[in-house]
Amino acid sequence: MFETRPNRDAEVLLVGRSNVGKSTLMREITGHDVAAGRRPGVTREPNHYDWAGADFVVTDLPGFGFMEGVPENVREQIKTEIVRYVERYAEQILAGVVVLDGSAAVEIIDRHSGPESVPHDIELFQFLQDVGVSPVLAVNKMDKVDDRDEQLDAIADRFGMYPPWKQWQDTIAPITAKRGNIAALNDAVRERLHEAGRDDLFQFF
């Protein structure tokens, strides 16, 4: 499983729960259709997109968390494969984009928070940091959010970034992928590419 990665030295990775709009975002970044479904958990294998002549790939990993009609052991297997993939290619991953549903993220995180548990999104964000991958939060579906700054402040807080969120604009990127509004994410990813000495990849963002 997950053995389809093209042989590329630089990678930008999209990860997140099912149904947060990763495949739509992937399409927006690459300009090419990728499999996207209305039902959560449609993407079970990584979607890779690489450009001819560029030593670079964008990867959309399968969604994790609850997926209707998907047995728990399969969900756990997908999560394990995601972890293995990130560990294996950590040195090549210049930015790890954790995609959130801006209209539901705080509620989901709070529902899964407790003394014995860390919500998947936060766990993944911290895991990326632990393996040396610079994470970006792409807060998607912002067109559905009324109290924009309040919601983004709450998200910053949940991820250990002291509000106001605007002081974290290199990490928190509010977007609406479905409408093509991803400029904030492009800026954050470019920051990561610049840090890695790969300004040549700006053309893709």
C-alpha cells in the first residue's frame, strides 16, 4: 500500500480528515482533476501529481477519521500507512499541509479532546513537527464561516498558537478551495519552499 510515489526529491503533502476538501484543493493547486467524492473516504490511495521536468510532487494522502461504511480496522490501517509514509519521506517533504474544515474544526477537535485523547488533527500536526516537516494549517470552507476571526482564533488556540491568529499567517491559511481562493495557502507554502532553498518551485504556487 502507498507504494505509488514518483521518484522526486521535493514534495508538498496534503493530509487531513475525510471530507475536508483535500481533493478539491489538490485540483486547485495542480490544475488537474483528481478523484474527489461526495462520500467521505473515497480516496484510499495517495494521489500524486508531478510536473514533467520538475523534481517535485504534490501528494494528497487519504483522509482519516470517521468514514461512513468503512470498518474501523480499515480506518486504522489507513492512519498507520499515513504515518509510515510521512516518516519514510520526511526529508523530502518541504511542507505538510493539514487541511481542516473551517466551519466544523473547533467542534470536532473539542468533541475528541480529553485527558486520554488527542484529536487526530492536532496529533497529525504535532507528528509532522516531530519528524521535522514544517506544517501549515489550510483552514478550508471559509465561505461557510460567519465569525471568521473568532473561528480562526479558536483554531489557533487549539493548535497551541496564542491568538490572535493573524500573527501566525505563515502557518494558518484561511482558504475556500472550491472557489479557487487559496492565495493564503500559496503564501504559506512559498515560505516553506524559501526556507528549503527551493524558490524555483514558486511557479507551482
